[in-house]
Amino acid sequence: MKPFHILSFVYSFANFSYFYAFLSYCFSWCLL
């Protein structure tokens, strides 16, 4: 059960990282 929990945490972190990258991309595009 623990490896599955770790995998879920990694997946959640990757999802948050992707969202942050998308937000940063939109912000840089607005500056241009």
C-alpha cells in the first residue's frame, strides 16, 4: 500500500508542477 501512496504523491506533485509551468507560460506570454 505504501508504494501506491508514494506513486500517488508523485503523480500529484507532477500535476502541480505542470499547472505551475502552464501558469508561468501564460504569464510570460502576457508580458510579451
